[in-house]
Amino acid sequence: MSLWFWVLAACAAVYATKLLGYLVPQSWLVHPAVGRVSAMLTIGLLAALVAMNTFSAEASVIIDARLGALLAAALALLLRAPFIVVVLVGAGAAAGIRALG
């Protein structure tokens, strides 16, 4: 089977999943537990994404300028900086750490 078969199969599976989402009864979606679970899943997935992108390189754990950028951005968040400032602080911290060696 070719690569295009798998690409089209994945597209069909994603589209079918989206269509199934429209078939979920409204009464299920307004239940408070669904809101709590979806909020927790979002936070957990975002935390896992940040951790994987901060501490991984190929098949090993690495600590480099990304950790400093994450700490600087977290400090900017604690100081209630706007999102664009948080991004700029993180990028600046990473650039500064990489420039220092």
C-alpha cells in the first residue's frame, strides 16, 4: 500500500470522528462533569506538550536554553504580563542564554 492510501485513510478517519462529534446529544455536553474533564484534559495535554518540547531531543532528555526560556516566560506570566510580552521574554531569554554559550 502506498503512502497516499494511508494519508487518505487518516483524512477519512479524522473526518468521521468530526462527524461523530455532531451526533453527541446536547444533554451530554451540558453536563458539568464533561466541562471539568475537558478542561483538565486541555491542561494536561498542554503541560505534556511543553514538557516534551522543553526537555527532549531525539531520544534523550536534555537541559539547554529552552529551560531558561520556559522559566523566564513563567516568571513573566506570574507578573501578569500580556501574552505577547511573555513570548518575547521567553524568546529573548533563549537568545541570551544561547549567546552566552
